[in-house]
Amino acid sequence: NSQMDPLRAFQARLNGVKPKDEWEALGLDKRSDLENLRRVFDRLDIDEKGFVDKYDIERMYQMIGYKCKSMTEYGISEAADVIWENDEEDEGHLDFPTFVRCYVRCNKDKREPRRLFNLIEFMICDKDGAGNVSEDEVAEVLRLRYGSSVMRLVTEKVYQRGMDALKAISYAEFLELLQFFEANAAGGAPGGG
């Protein structure tokens, strides 16, 4: 097998053995993906525990101005639910290899739970940590998810804000745009035609 299991690749790196292309071994498309994921993981893991838990998610949601649900249909907070739906080992937290696997799975399989993936993508675009992203960054995320055929609809939906076009997009607005495009993608080609 030419590809190394993501966990083994990560452990090999910790042991000083670096695979030829670590980012490929982890299932990523580009080296910059690994760098972006490490940056986002480190921003989430503020207290440097080496993992991300519900408190880290809650703290980040607060920092970016997103009000998460205090209780989901599963009887836990939205932040705890985000961790639960990605926690492969049932440990109550995500280490870096699990975090990367979650991203890779969501990137390749649109049926995977998307809340952590959405937060990761937002944080990748929010390089300065200001809690908002530009319209161009959102348009790029939408193009990568739904293809270049949606660009006319992206232009209409994202850039329709006229004089407010210079206003940055918050996480809540980012999620609304994703929901809009997801609904249109489910119903056929967005924008029809």
C-alpha cells in the first residue's frame, strides 16, 4: 500500500520519520491544506492541550460572534454535538489526526456532518482572526464546493448587497449562504440553466 494511514503518518512525524509527502499521506490535496488545517487547529486549541474539545468550539463560536444552541435534539450543546459527530474514539475531543480526517471525509463526501467542516473552512478564510471573511473568499469556497457553474448565482447572491459589498461576511451569514447553495444544489443545478 503506497498511502500511509493518516494516524500512522502523523505518529511517524511525531517520531521524526517524515513520509515523502505528508499532506498526501493524510489524504489532502495540497501541502497548503495541511498548513491551513494546522493553523486552524492551533487557533482552536488556545490552551495548547493538543486536542480540540467542546469548550474550544464554544470559545471560537463566541469569538466569531456566532450564537450556538445551548441544547440540540440530542440533549447536549451544539458545540458538544460538533465534537461528538466527529469523535472517532469517543474521547470527548479531537486530536490533530482526527481533525484532519474529518476535514478530508467532509471534503470528499458531502453526506458527512458539516458543522465542523464549515467552521474550519470559515477559519481558513479568516486568516487574521477578525471573525469575518471577504466576499471573494466566500465565493471561492462556494466555487470549490459546488463548481464553477454556480458562479452566476454566487455573483447574484454574494455580491448583491450593493453599497454594503465592502462589508465583511460573518460566520452566521456564511452559514446562511452555504444553506442557500446546499438547498439549490439538492434541487438541481443552482441558478437553473
